Amino acid sequence: MKSRAAIALEAGKPLSLVEIDVEGPKAGEVLVKMVATSVCHTDAYTLSGADPEGLFPSVLGHEGAGIVQEVGEGVTSVKPGDHVIPLYTAECGKCKFCLSGKTNLCGSVRATQGKGLMPDGTSRFSLEGKMLHHYMGTSTFSEYTVLPEVSLAVVSKEAPMDKICLLGCGVTTGIGAVLNTAKVEPGSTVAIFGLGAIGLAAIQGAVMAKAARIIAIDVNPDKFTLAKQFGATDFVNPKEYTDPIQQVIVDMTDGGVDYSFECIGNVNVMRSALECCHKGWGESIVIGVAGAGEEISTRPFQLVTGRVWKGSAFGGVRGRSELPGYVERYMNGEINIDDFITHDMPFEKINEAFDLLHEGKSIRTVLHY
Ligand code: NAD
Ligand code: AHE
Ligand code: ZN
């Protein structure tokens, strides 16, 4: 079938709006018609060429919501008409990772997903006969996309898809990193570096966890308004200080924070986020994604003296079993998604959504198919 799509032909160039060919679902696969998608910084990162797994040409996009059109042989857990959120972190329930009970990472489709292919090693996308790669197992920048069954969360039909699409990454990642990965306790002091959708969602998670003090840090002071609205208590612009930012935070907090979250993808800030943690117990969670070849460093003494460095993917959330509950919590007012959506646009304006993100003018732009 034909499908409207925005494809990444080469690194560093805007997406090309074209009509691509999409093959029907094979065994264990599902054809989904996307209703809404948004742009996460990770899409921009991969398009920039910094992602070691980045492949071109490809159909990017991983934050979306849509409706199942057709299922392949053997698919039993979803059916045509189901409303779904694509998952870049699958949940098969059977692999070593899923059975461990220790992680939301799933091994079932990750190897082929990283090669831009479906689990059988082939692609369902092409343009004028030339193969296009899938991306993160989701490829939400095509109106029709094909995913493994294990990469779909079935959610309530009552929920507005142009809002809950943000649960496909940004909102879930930030909230989950606080509640699942860090397990922030009531009364904690928390520092959040980077106030895009991930950082704001981490603020939301910290409020849910009843943190007493939430320090919001960004080099773009325009981000402080929403951070305050979401519940941050202190605001720090590193550009206003000559001291290293970790020293500034340590001085503000009588020795450091209980938890910090890096929501930028900057390895120098990752170090600051670790080093602003309190001696003996402070934990720093890396959420931001850094470019190919970049590495983190600190004095091992920082760890010897009790600080803990952790990472979080999709907020530690198991998508198929837990995301329907996030949708319910949005529906009953426990989770705020609406305030992340600074812009709404028709899908065809997707390159404007990337520009707004790069310029620091948007949190999330929802694109409507
Ligand atoms: P974004 O671009 O909307 O937000 C990043 C924020 O960081 C911006 O407000 C920017 O002004 C700020 N910033 C940049 N440099 C800074 C610095 N030196 N000090 C302080 N603030 C600085 O991005 P986003 O969509 O919120 O994504 C944030 C990061 O999280 C990206 O690296 C993205 O790839 C990653 N991410 C990871 C996961 C995961 O599961 N681990 C999921 C989603 C996104
Ligand atoms: N491809 C990159 C890694 C990218 C990365 O870390 N992705 C995050 C999700 S970002 C969503 O916006 C993630 O969940 N990673 C776990 C996984 O299995 O990919 C690289 O460096 O190779
Ligand atoms: Zn994302």
C-alpha cells in the first residue's frame, strides 16, 4: 500500500515528505495507521548523524499513537480497531530480560530493531523499489507502519491519541525514571538537568513522589516558566555562575541532592549531575542520549564515597503491561500530558517541529496525520 511519510534520506538534512510503499504484516507483525506522532530529541539526534545505530535512508519517529489495521499470521494479542501506542522497548514476557523481573529491556526484537529491520531481517518500507530502514522498531513518521506484535501496547479507545502519543516516550520516560529507576522517596531533594519534555516529566514524577525540593536547571531560562508550573521549587541557569554547576548545587543543598537526573545527553553535564549528589547516598540517573564516541568520566572516589550512577530507558516502564495504566492515569487526571504540547500541526509540517525543538521554542509538537 501507499503511505504518506517523512523520510530521512541522509544525516543532517531535513526529512523528505514522500509517498512510500508499505508491505502488509508478516507473521507476528501488525499494520498500524498512525493518528498522531510527536518529535523527541532522540529523533533529532539520529537525524543529526550522531547515533551509532543511525541508518539512512530510514523512517524515523518513535512517539506516536494509532489504530491497528491488519494483523499477520499468529498474532493474537491485538486486533484490527485496537488503539495502540508503539513501543521502542518491546515486552515479549518470555525472554531472559522479561523473565528476570529486574528490567524493562526486552531481548526479543532488539537486535534486528537496531539494524533497522523487522525480526525476520527484512524491511516493510520502500521508496521507488529501494529499501528504507525501520527505526527503533516503531517508525511513526509514516502514516502506515508495521511493528512486531510485542512492540504494541493496547490502550483505551476513550483516550485522545493526539495527547497519549506522548506516553510513547517523553512523558513516560521522565516520570518512570523518577518512580521506577530512582524510586525517589517523600521529602527528597532532587536536581533535574535539562527542561525539555523529559526533564519536565521528571519534575512531574518528583512531585508525584512528594520530593520536598526540586531544582530545575537549564541554560535556556524560557524553560523555567513551565518547570515552575510542573512543580519545580528552585531554578538555576548555569550561565549565571562562574563556579562549576555541581558546586553551585552542593552549596544550595547542604552537601548535595538525594537524586539527580540528566535529561540532555551532554556527557559533561552527566558528570556534574553525579557530582552534585550527596556523599554517602546520592544517586544520579542518566536519561540523556550521548553521541557516538562520547564517554562519561568522574573520579572513582565519587563512587567510593557512596554516590551511585544509574541509567534509565523508557523510565523502566514495561510497555505492554504498564502503559495502559499510564493512559488511565492521564484520563483520570493523575498524569498531565496536555501542558507538554506547545504546538499542534499537520503532519506535513514535521520539519518545522524539528526546527522548533532545536531552537528551544517547543516542548513537544504533536503532528496530526
Ligand atoms: P529537549 O531538547 O527538548 O530538552 C533538552 C533541554 O536541555 C533543553 O531545554 C536545553 O535548553 C537543555 N540544555 C541543553 N544543554 C544544557 C546544558 N549544558 N545545561 C543545562 N541544560 C541544557 O530534549 P528532550 O526531548 O527532552 O530529550 C532530552 C534527552 O533525553 C535527549 O538526549 C534524548 O535523546 C533523551 N531521551 C532519552 C530517553 C531514554 O529512555 N533514556 C527517552 C527520551 C529521550
Ligand atoms: N542508538 C543509540 C542509543 C539510543 C538510546 O539510548 N535510546 C534510548 C531511548 S531514547 C528514546 O527517546 C533507549 O531506551 N535505549 C535502550 C535501547 O535498547 O535502545 C546508541 O547509542 O546506539
Ligand atoms: Zn524519545
